[in-house]
Amino acid sequence: MDILCLGRKNVIVVNGGTNDIGSNSTKRSGISIMMTLFMQKYNNTNIIVVNISHTRDLAKDSKTNLEIGHSTPN
């Protein structure tokens, strides 16, 4: 399906993961820029961006889970 055909009655759901959360911040900021450009380009469609959830196979106080906590709104 071509996303240019989507309209106001359609929804795009973007669900991020934790695979790259431990990578350098330059890569993460690049993703933020690309996401912003994507949302501006396809503003004729509803877009939902899902928060990154904590990794269940790591301790709550692991570096990855602490970074996730700091990168998502409370």
C-alpha cells in the first residue's frame, strides 16, 4: 500500500524498540529528525508514535532501562 494514498481516516502507528537505545546520541538525534520530517510530510494522516517500553529481560536499574526512562515523557 502506498502511504501517499492514506488520508484523515487512516492511522500510521510507529512502534520503536530498544535495540539501539544504547547507541550513541548522534544516531538517536538523527532518528528524531527523520521522524519529524516523516510526520510533516504525511500530515494528512493520523500518526501515533508509541513510547519505548522498558526491556523486560534486563534489571529495572540497567543502563538501557535508565536511558529509556530519560528519553520518554513522564
